[in-house]
Amino acid sequence: MEKKLKPCPFCTENGAHIQRVGGSYFVRCLFCGVTTRFFTDEQEAIDAWNRRAGR
Ligand SMILES: [Zn+2]
């Protein structure tokens, strides 16, 4: 599984970063602030972001 994050689907910048809060992970765009929801698994957060970004 790739850990690569696709560019942001909203602002198209490469600002996506994985954020960890306690035992939860989410992906956030540093440019426009859009986030995924929280996931307990890092890879699920990445996949959720990439599904949203993938068009
Ligand atoms: Zn963005």
C-alpha cells in the first residue's frame, strides 16, 4: 500500500499531511484546511483522502 497522498481535491495544492491525535489519524490540507474524518488506522485515513482526491 502506498503512503502517498494525492493533491488536494479542493485547492489542488500538494498540502496534504497525515495528522495524528492520540490514537486517531486524519489527513488535512495545509492550504485550505479540508480534512478527512478520524480513523484509527493511518492507512485508512490515507485511502479515504486518496478516494476523495481521485477523479
Ligand atoms: Zn486544499
